[in-house]
Amino acid sequence: MKIALGADHGGYELKEKIKQYLSIRKGIELIDFGTNSTESVDYPKYGHLVAKSIIDKEVDYGILVCGTGIGISIAANKIKGIRAANCTNTTMARLSRQHNDANILALGARIVGDVLALDIVDEFLSASFEGGRHQKRVEEIENCNIF
Ligand code: RB5
């Protein structure tokens, strides 16, 4: 499984912890799109870089971290085909995969503690999309026909 990582300065340290945590796992390959320090940067770039790597099929999933997980997930969700879920607990992480076929997990480093964040990562990566009734709903996200 290939995973893209991205963060702004607020998420940098947690991104590094996630990178270290996943780097010792067999069968996981990581691509880190930065940022690489706590120096202030703008989060949209990192959301977009990770989103592009998924759309380009360079990776299977993305993990994005900013202070709250909000800005970076909003940025990623602007890219067609991206379903970034900002999760604050393991139930959200599991259901984001099972029901929403989320392809990016977003985390808020100022919202969730490190131990919980790693549990959320585990839950996200081990859950699978259930398809069935959820398939049509996910397709409807992409094919908005109201406007
Ligand atoms: C950066 O200070 C902060 O605004 C950012 O990390 C994130 O929380 C935005 O949604």
C-alpha cells in the first residue's frame, strides 16, 4: 500500500510521528510531500499535492495534517475525486472508509493527541469500503445534478 503524507507547520510534528510509525510496517511505502519544518507555510499546497498524487494513482491513500485538519481537508476536497475525511476519533476513521470510501485521512494536530492520532491512522488503513448502498451515494458526491 502506498501512502502520501502532507502537512503544514501546525501538522509537521505529527506528520513526522505518523511517518516514523508507518515506516516500520511491512508492505507500506510512503511519499512525503512536506512540509519539512515548523516554519509557517500555507496548507492548501500540501492538501493539493497529496490529492494530486491520489488522482495520478501514484499512491492509494493520503494522510494530511494541519492544526485542526479543517483547512487542509477543505483544500484537498476541492480536487475532483478526492474524499478527505477530517477524523477526531477511530469510529469516524472506520466509517469514513466503510461508508464514504474516503481516500484521504485528515488530522488536526492541535485537536487529537499523538496516541489517538496513530490509532485513527490504524483504523483508517485497516477498514474497507463496503460498497452496496454506499456506492451510489459516493457517486452522487461526484455527480452533483442540482446546479
Ligand atoms: C495554521 O496556523 C492553521 O491555521 C492551520 O494549521 C489549520 O489549522 C487550518 O485549518
